Amino acid sequence: MGNQALGILDAMASAPPAFAGAISPRVPSAPALEAEMRASRLRLIAIASFGLGTCGVVWGLGHAVIAFREIETDRMRLFVTLLQCAVLSAGGWCGFYRCRRGQLRRATYCNVAALMLAATINLVLVRNAEGAAVVTYAAAVGLAALVIQGRAWLWWAAILVVSTAVGSLLHSYPVIPQIELPHALAVISLLFAGTIGLAVPMGLFWQFSRDVTTSHERAWRLAREAAEAHRLASDRAVQLERRTDQLQAKNSELNAFLYVVSHDLRAPLINLEGFSRALQESLAELDATLTPAPPARWADLKRDIDESLDFVIRSVAKMDFFVQGLLELSRIDSRPDLAEHVDLAGLVQAVLDSLQFTIGERRIAVRVDALPAIVGDPVRLNQVFGNLIDNAVKYMQRSGPATIHIGCVRRDDALHFFVRDNGVGIRPEDQSKIFRMFGRVGGHAVPGDGMGLTTVKKIVEKHGGKIWVESALGRGSTFWFMLPTTGVAEEWEDEGGSAARADQDSARGG
């Protein structure tokens, strides 16, 4: 049952990160419970070691006092007894020392070896100590079974069997004269061995079984709590998946709605523009017809009509510009993902060539660092760099030196691209607005539909990256966007110049 509970706890510990927040932090892992069980074993072996060492010392001192008080002392008997006491005391105190250092197996080896050696000495040298030897062997087996596992237990079992067999043979066929304990002393030895071999292991096993039972109950309780937490996490995961599907469906509906609305709006706009231009042409023909003898107030009426039609045509063009932006935004998700080799250096140069007239007219100094070739959608990446560079040109300050810096650095297993300018900059309170739809700041003196950065953000996120801005009013802006290195088409390492120049330019504010 305990292994099953630990298995459940292992499953909880290896649960996915999505479930981690739902699982109670009070549930320990299986290694934690194993550590707790080991501490319990260590405590029990320390008690056994202390008892073994203390009993060996007390027995040896007591026997020495009794022997010295006797008129005739059997020196061989005294030697055998003190040898056993020394072995037991050494094993017990050595085991206790190892327990204090946290060495559970070595402490157990000390105890088992001492008991085994004392029992073998009994069999070999004492004629009437079979009972004490057997009980001592039993104590060694019990302690070994309590802690030692795996191959180590097999080795110790073999050693115990061999030592028992050798001791029994030498007991039956002695090679040296054996001593015989007085009846009273043999009984005392048996009682002492029984104390060590029965009382101590029984007490240890009682405490160990109590600790194991408590640990099992705690493990099952925690396993039940973990199972309940796992069930709740699973339910929440199902709800999250359902809501994600609903959100994706709503997003698809929104894109479809944008496409339909923007597509259907263009038809009446085109008609309105066509009729307005037709009215302009008709007005020109009417003016030519009435030129020889125009009626009174015709000139004022013609001027008013011209201004009104011109206003309608400009408004239609502006509206069509917005509709085109909405249509393009709706096509980002519907467009199939392309994975083509894209030479960003050539792509950026093509964008700069298309803006060459404006760049030359303003005398903007453009610096382009080495750029990698990546795998992606060339059309969408062209939109990203095109929008960012075009914005840098549009929002350049009207006077003073003008610079644009384009580069890439590798950070945290990702490519960080940047487009930096020393233009008008963006106020801190406006920086969170610029990536929203129609989120234009700083007035409308610069032409645009307010959807360029929204489109850029959506394209970058579709490529698995993110975009952000660092800017200060009057000191320029740096637009960063990150793409994962999994999209790198070939090995590329930043030469260090981009990173250094990027940091220096950022410190200077552009």
C-alpha cells in the first residue's frame, strides 16, 4: 500500500506545469517521504547502537568486578567474556558515531558485524552458549533486514550464513579447548543475549512499525489530497481548453467579420468615389457650356460644389485606406503559414531602396548591421521591417542630424532585432497605446491609418516572438522584436558590434 501511495505522489510531483498551481503545496513528493523514512531508520539504529554499546560496557565491567572478587578466577573465561564485551561495545559506539554523521548503512554494518562476531566467538570458545549465540545471530539478522537492501543485503546474508556454519562446526568439532560457563553465568549470558537479541530489536521494530504505519497513513492522506487536487486541475484544464476553443472560434469569427465588413464596405466607397468624380466631370462640362454667359452667382456655386466633391473624394480615400488596413489585418491569420528562406539583409535593403527618396531628402544616415537569414514568411517579414523603418522615417525630427540604426543581437537563445531612430520619441504614458488598433499618438500631422504597429505585433507573435518599444520624448525610439532561434536558416553569430553599439546608443537615447 505504501508503494502505491508513493507512486501516486510521484505522479503528482511529475504533473505538467499547468496542473502545478492547482496541486496543494502541502503535498510532499516521494523523495521527501523517503527522506523521512530514512531519518526514522537512522533514529532507530542510533538507539540500537547506543543500547549495544552501553550493554557491552556494563556487562564487561560487571563481569570483571565479579571475576576479581572470586577466589579463583578462570582467566580464559574472563578473556572470552571481555573480548565479546569489547566487540559489542566497539560495534555499538562506532555505529552510534556513524549515526551522528548521518551514515545509516555504515552504522548498521557496525552493529551487524559486532553481533555476528560476538555470536561466532560464543560458538567457537564457549561449550554451553548455543542459546546466546543463536539469539545474537537473530539480532544481527533483524538489524540487517531493517535497513540493508539490494545486493548489500545478499552479501551480508551470505556472510551471516557462512559465519553461522563455521561457528557451528567449530562448536561441534573444536580446534582449541572450550570453556564451560557455570550454570548461573550461562543463564545470565542467555538473558543478556536475549535482552540484546530480542528486547532491543522488538522495541526497534515496534517503533519502526509505528512510524511506518504513521507514514503510510500520512502518505495515503496526502495522496488522496493530491488526487483531489489533480482532479480539480484536470477539470480546470478541460474548462481552459474549452474556453480556448471558444476564444479561437470568436477570434476566427472576428477575422471573418473584419474581412466581410472591410470587403463589403469597399464596394459602396468605390461607387461613392466614382459618382463623385463623375459629378466633377459633369460640373466641368456644365461650366464649359455656361462659360459664354454664366448665370449670376454661378462662380460661387461652382466653387462650393468643387470643394464639397473634393472633400467627399478625400474622405472616401481616407475611409478606403482604413478599410484596406482592416482587410490586411484580417488576412494575417487566414494566410497559410510559409516557411521560406528569407535573407533579411536583402529584405531590409529592398525596404530602404523603396524609401530612398524620402531618406535622401531628409538626409537620414542609415546604418545596417549584419543580419541573419531566417525561415519565415517573406511577405509578412517585409511588412514588419517596412512598417518599422517607415515609422522611423516619418517621425524623424525636422531639424538636426537624423540617424536610423537597424541590427540584431542574440540573447537568451533568441534573436532580438531592433530599429532605432533619434526622432521625436514617445511619451511613457503613450507607449502602451501604440500597438493598439488606431492607437496613434502625437497628433495626426503624420499620415497613417493607426494599424501599422498592430499588424507588426500580430505578425511577430504569429512567428512565435514578441515586440516592445524603448523610447524617450525628444530622444528617439527603439523598436525591439524577438524571434526564436529555431527559425534561423543558417548559423549566425553576432560579432559583438551590434550588441555593443545597441547598448551605447540606448545609453545615449538614440
